[in-house]
Amino acid sequence: MADEHRTWKRQGEAFWRAHHEAWKRSDLNQRQYCEAHGLPQKGFENWRQKFRAEPEPAQRKLLYRRRGLSPPLSPPVSPPLGPGSYPTSHAEQPIVPRPREGHRRRFSGADKAWILEEAARPGMSAADVARRYGIAERILRRWKQELVAAPVFVSVQITDADAPAEEHAP
């Protein structure tokens, strides 16, 4: 009972800031936190209003790096198993350049034709072929449209079926 009638000692900003930060990290609402720690709710609210009015400190921004921090200290133990590790002869598979971050890969016409030919083989899935070469399936469809021969226009002469053929011949 002696604790109930004890007078409250005036506390400084550091005391209230520490409690404010602890309250933000807790799952308690303001009333529950004040009751649990024996704090006057009105005093807590006054300090909370002061802290809320302060500008937020600038957060440190992370820098974006395209490459690793430093080159590897030793060469890799096994050969890389990425899109750039295909054999160099076109007899087996086309050379597929590795994708560089932020850059597009360029495929030669022969490579495009080879990949499309492989996707057209019986029992092959276009999605599997595209995944193997690291390209989107829609790219295969676009290449197929691009490599199809351009339409050839033929001149057509329309004649009447009733008229004799000799009259319309030039």
C-alpha cells in the first residue's frame, strides 16, 4: 500500500525516450504498458507527442552493387553449369552467351534457327527448350514468326467463265 501513495519523481527525456522505444517494440497498447511499468499514462502520452513531432532520423541507404565485392581468391573447383558453359560446336548445341545483369543477350540467326529446330522436334517441349537456353517461351514464338519466310505476292487475273479465253489473253 505504501507504493500507491508514493510521489512520482519527475523524470528526464532519456528516461521517457527509453520507455517510448521499449513500448514501440512491445505488443502492449499504451495503457497496458504504463500499468505494467508503473508509469503515469498522461505523462507518457505527453512525451509520446513530443517524440512523434520530432523529424525521423535519416535511414542509411544501401548501395546497389552489380558485381561481387571482390574477385574470387581461387578458381572454381568444377566448371560452371550455366548457360555459358555449352560446347562451342554448332553440331551439338548453339553457343548461348551468359546473361549479364542489366544487358540483353544477342543470338545469331543460326543460333535462333538451331533452337527453333530443336523445339520443333517430336517429343520436345518448347518450354523445356526455352528453359534450357535461359530464354522465355514467348521469345521462341517471336523468333518463329520472324524466321518464317515473308509472304510472296502473286498476280492474279480474274476472267469471266462465260467469255471465251481468246478474248482475255494479252
